[in-house]
Amino acid sequence: GAGVSQSPSNKVTEKGKDVELRCDPISGHTALYWYRQSLGQGLEFLIYFQGNSAPDKSGLPSDRFSAERTGGSVSTLTIQRTQQEDSAVYLCASSPLGGMAGEQFFGPGTRLTVL
Amino acid sequence: RKEVEQDPGPFNVPEGATVAFNCTYSNSASQSFFWYRQDCRKEPKLLMSVYSSGNEDGRFTAQLNRASQYISLLIRDSKLSDSATYLCVVNRRGGSNYQLIWGAGTKLIIKP
């Protein structure tokens, strides 16, 4: 079946512009995660959605970052007034299990470059 | 000190050899442990969960040492295709929430 998809695959933007990144999780997966990964670094947790519960936003680095998950499916991550340090690969993952206990299935990521 | 630490490597290993690396974690409230594999410029994929009693999947063996707070991954009869970065992941309870902490990964290079 279809895996996690993300769009766009690459995004180049100018400093100060807003960007929106999209994630389509695997159908039926209740948990959705956003991470970012800088070159040669591990994954940095950003936000976690679980069903209809309030999202865990504890990883968002600043108030320029926000995310929504509509209808328990598609999610968008928005970065306002982008900065050069926001450049990274943004990865979305979904899981059939909550509590961060199950296998996470990752999308291919969006490579964001802020000039 | 990072909560989950891994030797970044790279580990350069000849094909057919056995290689092992560890991941240490600092929070004793950690409950679940995983090894993920990430190929260059690709997304991570689950390699195996790590169970308290240790577990094996083909050439791969994972072990947990709660007393010393580390998990290990052993790869026997290494193949060229095992070249990747291996990420250690720890799930722990923080207050009323669960949190997933990712290590920065250990890079493994298998040489012919």
C-alpha cells in the first residue's frame, strides 16, 4: 500500500518568507510526528499528533513554527519568517500506535533551504 | 551530556566481519528501545525493537542492559548493503507524556 508522502520534496525560499510543508500519513495511522534533521545530525523532534488529543508541541523551536492535522489525516507544518538556521530536512512519520511506542513509518522528507 | 549518546563513527569494517556498537541513555525512566537504519539521504526505517531479554533477527542481535543503561546492536557476517547510519531511539515517559529521544547515529561502512 501507499506509504507516507511529503510535499514538496525540495523547497528553496528566501529569508523572511513563510513556507508550508505537507504530510500525507498512511491511512488509518493515528499517530503523526514531525522531525527535522540537519546534515550529519540526528532527528530533532518537533511535534506529535495522536488521534483527537491535543498535540505535543514540546519540540517546536520557536513560535514561528506551527502545525495542524486536519481530520486526523493530512498535516501541514508552517514556518513563518524563515531563517537560515531553519534549513534542514523535515521528516514526517506516522504510526498505527500511540504513546510513541510503535514502529514509525517515515516519508521521504522535504529538504528546505533558506537563502 | 545528551540523553541518548552514540559513537558517531565511522566504523570501517571488512565484509564478512562482525561489528557491534552501543547506545547509552541517561534517563532510567526509559521504557522502549529501537534501532533504526538510515541510508544516505534517505528516511529512517525500523531495523528492530530491543526487548529486555535480547532479540535476534537473522544476522542482527539487539540487547538491552538496564543496569548500565545501554543498548547494543551486533551485526554478524556483515554485507556491503549493511553500510548505513544506525540510529538508537529511546521512548520514555516524561510527566504525563511519552517522549521519543533519538541518538545522532553511528555510521557503518562495510568495505569489500
